[in-house]
Amino acid sequence: MPQEKSVSDTVSRQLLLLTSIFALSGCAGVTDMMRDLATSVADIDVSGITEFFGGKTVELSPEQIAQLEKIPALRPLWRNSIEESSAAAFSPVLEHGSVYAASMSGHLMRLNPESGQESGTIDTKRQLSGGIGTGEGMLLVGTFKGEVLAFDAGNGKLLWTAQVSSEVLSSPRAASGMVVVRTGDGRIFGLEADSGKRKWIYQGATPSLTVRSFAGVLISDDTVYAGFPGGKLVVMNLDSGRAGWEAVVARPRGATELERIADITSLPAMDEQQICAAAHQGRVACFEIDTGNQIWTREISSNAGLAMDNHYVYISESQGSVAAYDKKDGTPIWKQELLNGMNLSPPLIQETGIAVGDSQGYVNLVRSDNGAIVARSATDGSAIVTRPISLPNGFVVQTRKGGIYAFGL
């Protein structure tokens, strides 16, 4: 088992993480945030941390603005809200016929997916940093103090609490009797789903400087897929945590540590034959599921991530473009550059197109065949940094300010 890091080591790592993300995104307020983080991890105060992802100033050209204003609006279904979450990225989930949303203040809210009406709440009495994850009949969230909380998805009862090594920034996942949790110090924990008891830990090599990331893990057929700092994609056995194949998505390059960041900061996308992953300041690469052999790669940088259907891989690229590539060989199909200058959410594939949020708080629907933006609607003006979630009659997004907006197609 890896040796636990000291408080000072953990705080130093947090400062490095925040330094790197601010250098990359151009956000302000570094001094205040570092002061907030330079406390003991046990009592860390995140109340002063403002948006560090999706928070850069957006300056669109007059031509962009004029074209965007001509795009028709999406059909609104309903809206609701939960508390603002400035230092964490939460995504709503659809589970057991209800929409669930979480906030940094510790509340979980259950909503009717057709009307958006609230039908129940849970007060976890913690500051939450990651969630909501689902699986095995549970709702799963994580805290800044490294706690994992499991609730019964039916009645909201707390089932168990587990302790991991550091903050949980992404949604825990459950399948086949296991809960898989990713922590901010680069470790992945396998917990028994019925008790939360620790079963295994995986830790890969971590560069000295990394991007603060909300990337979790992908679970399929009792296998865990995870991207790591340094541009590596690793496959693990769900039951034992034993590593299978490992592939290089992007190699660090450059003269400085900042230039050499090539972290995989988003979830992979996969089908029955292949899995694809994207790296910041690096590449997008696709590999054979069984062997890890590379199928194709392209020089594309993405912080937000990608999605895959029967024909294409859709990527929210770092500069604000949405692009489609043939999933067989990586041939470019189209690129939509009207959103250039904005940070984008990961894309969601819908029947009528690709839904993607942006750092101005708009939701955009992009045609999957030619990349045209066919509909666009505002929310509350704060960034949408997590992937939209499908509903039976549309999709729902959660904003930084806690706005929960559902749209029809």
C-alpha cells in the first residue's frame, strides 16, 4: 500500500495544482486561493475559492456575437436551483426515475424529470467536492476531506461512509459489487459496495505539476478505464485493481514543467471495439479495447473531453471548437468554430445532435452531420463545466451557480 502523504506534502500539491490551472486558464485571484488552501487538510476552507475551471474572461468578436444572436432558442422544459458550487463541479444524474443534483454545501436534491419539481432532499452535513455517482442502487458523493458517502437511491438513507487519502473531485462509480473512487492525489480506490470497506488501491506515476481535474473513471464489463497525468490511459480489473494494458495518449514535451503538462483531464469514450481519450496540450488517441494497440491519433488538445457514436468521435477542443472525427481512422469530418474563445463542457450525444455547455452559461445544440449550431439558450450566466445529462424527453445541465435547466429537443 502506498505511504500516506503528510499534511504539508498534500497542501503543497494543492498549491501546485491550482497554480497550474490558473496559468492555463488565465483566471484571477490566485493569491486569495492559495491563502485559503495553505491550511491543514483536515480543516481546509474552500469558501473563498472562486471559479477555477470555465471562469476565464470571454471576448467574442462582433461577428461571432452577431451570428450567435441569430440562432433559435432551445425549447425549455423546466428549471430549478441548488446552492452555488464555486470550487467543485457537480453533474446531475437520472437514477430510479428521478433527477438528483448536489451542491458544495452538502445538499442532495431529488427532482421529477418531467416537471423539475423537488420531491426530496438530503443534508449530508459535509462540504461536498465530487458527485453525484450512481450504481448498485446507491447515490455516491465525495468530500474535500476524503470521505465517500453512499446513500440508498430509493429512500435516501445513509448506507456507509468510507475514508480515502484526499479530496474526491469526481463522481464515484459503482458496478458489480464495487465502488471505484478517484482522489485528488492521483490514487484510485476500490471499495466494497455493501460496506465501503477498502479492497484495493491503484496509484500511477504523477508528474510534479498537474492540472486540477474532475476526471473520474469509466467502468465497463468489470474493467476500469482511467486517464492519468502525463498522458497515460490505464486499464484495471474492477475486482482486484490489477493493471492490464497501459497506453500513451500524449507524451509530455516542452522546456518548462508548465509546457510539459499533458494530463488526461476527462473521461474516455468507448464502444465494443475501441476506446478514445484526450489529453490537455497533447493528443486524442484511440486504442483497441482488448489489446491497447493504437488505432489512430491526432494532435488535438482537450480539457473537457469527448463522446462517441456509431460513426464519429466528437470533441470539445481546448480553444472552444466542437469537432467530429471519423472513429475508424481519425479523419476530420467537420469543425464548428463559432464558440471559439470559450471553455466548453464535455459533449452529450442526442438523437438530434450534440449538446454542449459553455463558459457563458449557454447550452448549444450542434448537428452531428455537419456541425451547424441549430439551437442555443442561456441559463444563469455562469459556466457549465460538466456534461449535460439525457432525460427521456431532452437533457438537463447544472451551472456553477447551481442552476438546473432542462431543455427539450
